[in-house]
Amino acid sequence: MEKFEHEYNAEQIQVLDGLEHVRKRPGMYIGSVSIRGLHHLVYEIVDNCVDEALAGYCTHIKIEIEPGNIICVEDDGRGIPVDIHAKTKISAAETVYTQLNAGGKFGGDSGYKVSGGLHGVGASVVNALSTWAEVTIQRDGGIFQMKFERGKTVQPLTRIGDSDKTGTKVRFLADDTIFETLEYDYETLESRFREMAFLTKGLSISVEDKRGEEVKKADFCFEGGLNSFVEFLNKNKEKINQQPIYIEKEDGDVPVEIAFQYTTAYSENIYSFVNNINTIEGGTHLEGFKRALTKTFNDYAKAHNILKEKDGNLQGEDIREGITAVISVKVREPQFEGQTKTKLGNSNVAGIVQSLVNEALSNFLEENPNIAKAILEKCVSASRAREAARKARELVRRKNALESTTLPGKLADCSSKVPEECEVYIVEGDSAGGSAKQGRDRKFQAILPLWGKMLNVEKSRADKIYNNDKLQPVILAVGAGIGNDFDITKIRYGKVIIMADADVDGAHIRTLLLTFFFRYMRPLIENGNVFLAQPPLYKLSKRGMKDVYCYTDEELTENLNAMGKDGVNIQRYKGLGEMNPEQLWDTTMNPETRILIQVKLEDAMKADEIFTILMGDEIGPRREFIEANAKYVKNLDI
Ligand code: 0RA
């Protein structure tokens, strides 16, 4: 067996400093040391394989989560080069794994390696943040292996056998002294790999979770690329055009792939990617797409007399109602801007995307007049609804101006006017509302009781929503408008807390309100202002002891074992209304003792899917979802 030369020169010492810095400030390299950062390690390694696929040399990537949370990623690419690197005097492969930013120099010649954002930090960062890592390379007729501990080489690249295959395999164990948890979430990884497979047409990605007794696995390979992606996103929706409209073209050195399809839903679902990174804040590629849609549909509608000259133009939002679209561009030197560095700034991309979409869409509309008509009918009625919504909103404004108050009558407001310290409890039902009003701390807690049947916004347009007597109080109480006009800086409360019973009706109200916030006040969720109150399920009382409240069945069992079962009275709370004001304060509203669940938006795509399933028209998917998730439901009262 041959060993590669391994010596430490000045350059090597710098390398060690670099990796030391990664371990000191991991957040700078991978965003955080939470589960997000942990998952990022895997994406980082898989991204390198995807680059090899984009360069045309890799067709299959296999990811395994082994028992003990060891990650194994294997590809069938050319294998990382094993020859001695002239400058560092160590093998190219070891350089890639130990030198910060070496990835760029060795990262294949796909040329689209990302330099901004969190991505592209490379294998060396993963190595630095791992208790150990082991890389096995097959190429040039041999099998080569190297090993590391916390980023430091413990076995330089060594030839360990012969092989006529090529490829790279990486195994690593993330460092538990750095990460909050090592427990990978299979579902999160799976959906990211599905997304990667959609974004790289024809690439096969398989993932397997071998940690538990029940092995979970999935294989992804989509010859249809983004076409398949859009079909997947729309699987539970009613389509207007049965086949997505598909564009794949390269212009000015910028490869563009776009697919979009109209559904009968009212929401707009557009996802955009640059170099396979989800650009959550959008940017120039998205702007170009939107401009092309607005212009092409307006031109077509005018030319075919669907819109008369005297009618104004359709607005962009009318034309995007019910659309599902995925836009993917590859940009050599992307500039990422915005708060989370996920907004594309390169201005030339807008024009490139716009002209490609203009051309492809106008051809499509000319060739498919029936589909064009169906889509435009929907746009026109969206436009009418928007106009009606504007009038409804003005009416609300004027009425409030006359009554010289903008607050709903049912709201029991708090005395403080400092939004950061104020909270509003949205409470279902009469008696619970009464208890909450008496039990609260009126300095900073406001109560808004809701009565009767709540509107399902998934099945209604904006005009109906403004006019709805159940939602209007919520809109006015929050005080920041709605839809495109929603202005997070105007919110009147830092916490908007939904307080509903722990039964099916309560769950229904919660879901209806969350759907409303998700579709019409999304920044409120994104900004972390929405919470769910957690009322207790049981009260245990025993003579001579303080009452104990239990919030889960596990807690009940635990406490019964602590207290001893004899002489304990167990009261099961069916609803909030069964608690007196003092109990409600103690258990659910007192910031010192209550449990609040913050509603987070981890994944807009997943959220859209769930709201569509739960609140949309189709019954089959809803039943499947409920059956599949029944095991998570703890307190089902039927
Ligand atoms: C640069 C050059 C060559 C291969 C790779 C990079 C490569 C990197 C990774 C990372 C994970 N899997 C990978 N597979 C390949 C090969 C250049 C040549 O053979 O001429």
C-alpha cells in the first residue's frame, strides 16, 4: 500500500487556523447549530455530488442515515482527484476536505458553484464540524481512503485496494459538542432531496433511514424536471390547464427552466430557485416572470377582445390567482440580497426571464385558445373580486371613521399601547370569553371573543373576507390591514394568541384561523407573532395539597405516580368554559406559568399542501391525511 506524502508547512498551519475558526463560530458558516445547521451539513455534501451531476458525470446519489446518526453520501461521479496538489503538497482530495474554500478550486467545472448565502461553504466545513469523517474515493483503478477527527487528518489519503469503478463516498458523524441535536429529521431531508431531484432533471437520488426498526426510504428521479415538480405541488388541486406550461432554454449564458399551471384555488404559489437554492425573498428572476405574465395575458386579452380597450388592464395579482409555478435559473456569479440573503440581485436576469416567458407563453396561448379563455375568465373574475374587495375595505374604513373608532365592539382591549408588550387572545365561545376577560391582566392582555361559524378562507375570495363579520373584528384588532396591504409595522399586539378548546371543534377553529393568517397575514406568522394557547387537560386535587394541572396524558400518569392514586380527584377539562377566571389565568394566561406554542413557517410548500388538503375541495386527500396522521392526535373527543 502506498501512502501519500504528508507534511505540515506554513500553508497547512493556516488551514488549521481556518478550521479552528469554523468550530469557534459555526453559525457564520452554516447559519446555526440547531437542527437546521445539522441538516445543512448533509445538504453541503450532497450539493457537491449534484455539481458533479450538473457537470455530466454523476447519475446517482445515495444518502443513508445509519444508526447513531452517521450520514453516508455516495455518488457515482468521477471521484475527487487524488493526485498531489502542487501548492499544498498534499492530495487534492485532502485539500478539499481541510482547506476552507478549496471547493471553488476543485469544484468541478460546472461553473455555477454558488458563492453567496450559506451555500457552497464546502466539505471542509462539514469536516471541521464532525467528530469524525471518512472519505473513500474510487478512481484511476484504485480505492483511496482518508480519515479525519474534528477536521484534522488522522489518516492521509491511502490506497486501500483496486477498483475499476469511479465515485466518492463520505461518511461522517456530526460533532455533539457543537450541535444542539444530532437527531436528523428524516422527513425534512427527504423533502429537500425530492426538491433537488426535481431541480436536476434525470438525476436519481435515493435516501434511506436505517436508524429505527422500521426502515424509511425513498427513490427520486424525475425525467420531467420542473414539470413534475408542478404536478407534484398541484396533486390535490383542481387544474385549469391539465399539462403545466413548460419552458427550458438558455439565454445569455443563463439557463432558465420554468413550469407553471393554473388551478381553481385562490392563492398564488410561486417558488423560485437560483443555482438550486430556494430564493425565498424572490428577486430579479421572479420579477421577470411576473412582468411577462402580466404583459402577455393583457396583450392576448386585448387582441382577442376578452378585455375591451375601455376596460383597464388586469393587475398582476389578478393574473396570478390560482397559479402554481416553479422558476429555476443558474447564474454564474449570483448576487444575493435581502434580509436572509435569498433575493437575487443580478439585474440582467429579469430581462432574460421576461423575454423567454413572453415568447413561450404567447405561443402557448395562441395554440391553446380554450385554455387561454379559461385562465382569462378566472383572471377577470379575480379582478372584479379585487374591485369589490377594495370597495368593501373602503366601506369598512369610512364606517369606522364615522364611528370614530377602528376597534371592533367585542374587543376588550388592554390599557398599554406598546405593541411589543401587548397580547390579544382570540377566544372561542361566550363563556370562555367571559372568563378570559375577568381573568386577564388588563394592562397588556386584550380579549377578542369569536362566535359562531368561522369562514373558510380557502374557499373564498378577498371581497367575501373583508365583508365577513367573523373575520372583520380580527383584521381590525390586529390593526395592520390584510393581503398585499398588510403592514407588519402596524400590528397592535406583539402576540396574537389563539385560545380554543382541546377538542375537535377547537382544532377546527384553530385551523380556520391559521389558514386565514397563512393566506392573508403571512408576515405575522413569518415574524413569529402567532401563538397557540395550551389549556390543561386535567386538574388533580387532593386534600391538603396544591392543585396540579396536567397538559398531556403523560403528565397525568407521571403525577398520579408522584401523588399516589388514593384520594386524588381527577377533573377532565372538556372546554375552556369549565374554568373560572382565576383558573384560566393560572393555567393558560399567566406568562409565568402558561405554555404557549409559537406557530412557525418552516416550509411554505408543505404548509400550502396541508392547508389545501385540510381546507380545500377534495375529500379523498383529506381523508388520507387524517388517517395517516391519526396516530399523532392525542385528544380526539368525538
Ligand atoms: C473536481 C474534479 C473532478 C472531480 C470532482 C471535482 C468531484 C468532486 C466531488 C465531490 C463529491 N463528489 C465528487 N465527485 C467529483 C475530476 C476531474 C477529472 O477526473 O478530470
